[in-house]
Amino acid sequence: MAYVISDACISCGSCAGGCPVGAIAEGDGKYEINADACIDCGSCAGECPVGAISQG
Ligand code: SF4
Ligand code: SF4
């Protein structure tokens, strides 16, 4: 299962640059993870200041 970003996201952008496969992009009101590209490395979850990223 890919990682997912919840509505708690404050669009700080911290997670996007750290994704090794570029799977994170700004979406409508929050950042979003492309589930087809995510390789489940988990690094983005540790970057989020509000704990909005978890394994879906
Ligand atoms: Fe990118 Fe890894 Fe987060 Fe998936 S788990 S979105 S590959 S940083
Ligand atoms: Fe949203 Fe967290 Fe990513 Fe910041 S690090 S853009 S709050 S998911």
C-alpha cells in the first residue's frame, strides 16, 4: 500500500523534495501522493510536521 496524505496537511511542502521518486505534488488544498509512483520507502512520513502522512 502506498503512503497517503490526510486532510491535516498544511501544504508546507517539506515532504515533496525528499521523495526519491517524485511522487508527491501539491494538490487541491493539500499535497498528494501518486500511489502508482510511491515505492513505500516511508521517508516522507518522518518529514511532516503535523503527522499527516501515513501508510494507507
Ligand atoms: Fe515518496 Fe517514499 Fe513517501 Fe512514497 S513513502 S511518497 S516513495 S517519500
Ligand atoms: Fe503536507 Fe506534511 Fe507534506 Fe507539509 S510535510 S506538505 S504538511 S503532508
